[in-house]
Amino acid sequence: MVPSTTRRAIVAVMAGLSTSLVTHSRAQASAVIRLGVLSDFSGPYRDWSGPTTLACVQQAVEEMRLLRPELRVEVLQADHQNKPDVGVNTAREWFDRRGVDAIVDVNNSAVGLAVSSVAREKNKVFLASGASTAALTGAQCSPNTVQWTYDTYMLAKSTSQAMVRNGGDSWFFITADYAFGHQIERDATQFVRQAGGRVLGAVRYPFPQTTDFSSQMLQAQASGAKVLALANAGNDTVNCVKQAQEFGLGRRGIRVALMLAYLTDIHTMGLQTAQGLVLAESFYWDLNDRTRAFMDRVRGRLAGNSLNQMNAGGYAATLHYLKAVADMDAVRAKASGLETVLRMKAMPTDDDCFGPGSIRADGRKLHPAYLFEVKKPEESKAPFDYYKLVGTTPAEEAFRPMAEGGCPLV
């Protein structure tokens, strides 16, 4: 028979354990995970980022709610205006006062680098689905940042090598004068030279103030280059392609290389203008059965807009982050962004946009890269049926080798 003093001790312990479990359960139920979509909602990148990426992040949240109803998630949004100081101030306000746990997107490399630094300082999470500079997993890598969709190395490698192989062995760059433009020009120059090509010149323009590229087109024409490389994005890319046609660069044998472009840009240009252009993306809605299934699920949120790799990256990064949060529980995830990112790296990735993959120690998400050629108008059979797949780079080859990046985490 158990002595009465022992029975009382057991009851006290069990009561304490019960109270502890109830307290933890209530804390878990009350722990709200807050995501902040920081993007361009009003500027030159709006049409292919902010609202559509927000819709894809919300799609990921809804899918996780079906899998884990106890997981409470709120989504905030803000416009970084393509200004690092605005991005930093928003990130600090979100982390310090709004209880935001992770920032998603940030489709501007200069803003992305600044936000990555704040996330590390505050021990939060940065899911860089839009910022493309490879410095995020290189010299400026952070244990609190995951770079998901693409980067300047992948884009430059896929497009540059293909163009040189097809006879484009002399290049001229028109470059947006900020971190992304500088990085992709450097990366593309490296790959052009490695493939046996030459860079004959480059001109940088103020971003985002520039809309007329006439002088840049004249310099490209005078250089004698066979390839005009556009180290820019969004409306700037669209305007450059249109002005290259107006100046008759194609008739003079000058081909246009898009160093960063999206299905959204092709839609804006129209197939009559864009046909034959070559570009790299890591996602295309009509690539396979899984990408088509995702498009069917999210279509109702898109307000008729096309879906590009950045939007898909916002979905996939959010989904994997929330899987990690659910695996470790929301209370612990909120307590440490570093621990949450470590859990994300330890878990294999898999989603309908990018398929199976993984996250390296430097924060680089690995998946294949695809080279597409834009269809002729008569080849397109449905809305947004714009691409022909012309090449695939395996995940282990698509991105810069980790040993070459200079990331101090490695």
C-alpha cells in the first residue's frame, strides 16, 4: 500500500503536470504567427509582384489551415517603394510593434539585403522569394534568411551560356543602377567570358526614375555587339524591349537577352513583340501536372493576372515555413527565427510549384532552373500559354556552388 504522504506527492505532481500541459496548450493556441508581405504594391514592379505574391502567400496559409487547423496565422502587407530605408523602417516596426515573425518577398535586392540584416538583428525570419541578388547567400548571408526562387547567378548562367552557344559572342549591357543590376551584370559577364564571348560595353541608368532608353539604345547599337543584355526587370525590361524594336536593333542583327523577366512581362509585351525571346525561370504554370494543379487552386485569387516564378516562390517559401512552425510548435517558432530556419533547412522541401528540393546551409533553396523560348502568336493555344521549354539545369548545377559564395556560415 502506498503511504498517504507519497499519494499526496503523486497527486501534487500530476496536478502540476496537468496545469503545465493546459498552460502550454493555451499558449500554443494563443500564439499567432504573423507574416508580412513586403513588396512593390504601387511602383514599377507592382504588376508582377505585390498583389499576386500576396494572393499566393494567402493560398499557402489557407492550405496549412486545412492541414493544421490549430495553427493561427495572420498576413500583413506593406509597400517598400523600392527604397531600402522604407523597407528597413517597415521591418523594424513590424518586428518591434506588430509581432511579425517572418517577412516574405521583398522584390528589390537593395531592400532585401537591408531587411535581411534587420531580421538577423531581431532574430526573426526573412523568406526572400523576390530579392534576386546572390549576395544573400554569399558574403552577406544570414542564418535567419532563406533565398527561395532564383538569384542572379542562376539567371545569368542559364541565359548567358545559351546565348553564347547560339552565336551571341559579343555583349552590351543596359543595367539598372542598384544592387540587383550590378550583381547580374557581373555574373553574366563572368559566364559570357567563360563561354568564349566578349563584353564590349555597359551603361547604367538611374532606377526607378528612367523611362526613356533612347540614349542607351544608341550606345548599344554603336558598340557593334551581337547581344543586348537587359540587366533590369519589370516595366524597365518591357520598355527596353519595345524601344529596341523601335530602333530596329533586331533588323541589325542584335539579339535581346532578358537577364530577369517573367511571364507577366511577356503578357505585357504581347507575343507579337516578345516572340523568340529567351529567358530563365524556375517556375512555369504549364510545366507539369503539379504546376497546373497549383494554378487551378490559386486562379480565383489572381484577378485575371498571370502567375510567375516570384509569386510561386512566395507560396512555396510560406508553405515550407509554416510546415516547420507546425513541426516545432508556434511558441518556439515565435521565440527564435534562427531555430525556425534551422528546422526549415533540416526538413526536405516539396510543393506543387517547385517539386522536391532542399535548403543548403547558406540559405539557398535548391531546385531545377528552366530555359524558355517565347512562343509565336500562332503557337499559343490558351491564356498565358507563352513558353516552350528549351533546356533544364538540374538543381545541383543551377545555383552557385556553396564553396564559391563566401558565406561565413559555411
